Amino acid sequence: GESVGLHLPTLSVQEGDNSIINCAYSNSASDYFIWYKQESGKGPQFIIDIRSNMDKRQGQRVTVLLNKTVKHLSLQIAATQPGDSAVYFCAENIRQQGAQKLVFGQGTRLTINP
Amino acid sequence: NAGVTQTPKFRILKIGQSMTLQCTQDMNHNYMYWYRQDPGMGLKLIYYSVGAGITDKGEVPNGYNVSRSTTEDFPLRLELAAPSQTSVYFCASSLYGDRGNYGYTFGSGTRLTVV
């Protein structure tokens, strides 16, 4: 069935360190993947996306890696800051029967320690 | 552009009451979605729409209804509120064209409590 899951539900890192959040997906029909950041009481905030014809994409302090062979997605955050503390979700865009929909994973809570 | 606007932001309902959660977007997006998010969980798709007049069920549609009479509006209706519908509801929209998806935009959410 459709599922997007995360290997680690919580992650604590020291301020300034790099963090890696992992995600597994199961639907081969997914053509687009998005990482979202969600702070308490707010809606999902777009971080970075990647299409299925790419294996790496970089943004400001963030990098997304896509491994279609093992259906794995990761988000790397460089030089973490206190403001990076949040829950991070991966989501996959699934195209089925002419329509598309976004399926979310459970999320990983990232805590930045001073 | 205001993006995706949801109203109300908060609401408390009694069991058995009904209400409509409003969602409007001004980006001329063809797709619109309703998600619910329970504490500590990811977002679950309730209903979605690929365009005006067309709606379809998502993962958790039971207890909800939707309509899409215009491109801009996608209201979510709860007919007989139950405690299990206590959640945060997010509306989203996206533009999907010949080149694929151009990204999703989310509203700020409606926090609903059923008592």
C-alpha cells in the first residue's frame, strides 16, 4: 500500500553540528518528494523538494538525497541552529489514475542542544 | 496573493453538531486538499479535488463531505461531530500541469475540538 515512513522518530544534535533525517517510501509511482518543517502550532513549511529524475538537490544549508533503488530519501541540515528545532516530514507525490496526491510520513522531531 | 486561507482558526463543537471548515485559495491552483493531523502524527488526507466539480476520497474520508463548486473554494463539512474528529485540519492547494507538480501551499490550519 501507500506509505512513507521515517527511520528515527526523534533526533537530538548539538548546535553547529550537521543533522540527517531519513525517510523510506514504498510507492514506485511517486514522482516528486518534498521535505516540510513544522513548528508547534503552525502548518507545514516547505523546505526543499526533489523530482524523481534527480538524486540530489541543494538549498541553503539543506540537501535532499534521493535513492530510488532502495526507495530512500534523506534531508541533511548543515550547521544546525536553534531555529531548526521542529518536526520534519517527508512527503511523496503519488500519481494515480490521472490524479495526484501528497502522502506524508509520521515525522521526526529534531532538537538542537546548545 | 493571500495564498491558502482557512477559517475559523479554532472551534469547539459539541458531539452531534455540524460545521463547515472554509478554505479559499487565490493562486488559481487546480488541485485542493484537506488533511487532518492528530497529535504527534503526520498529515492524513481526507478528501481532494482535481478541479471544480470533481472530488475524491483520500485515506480517512469517513465522517466528512466536501464540495468544489469553484476553483477558489473547497469547504469541508462535518455533519455529526464525534470526539474522534478532534484534530488540526489543514487545507492545501497545488498546481499540476504538463510539466508535473509545481508545489503545494498549505493554510495555517483549523484546530477543532469535539466535546
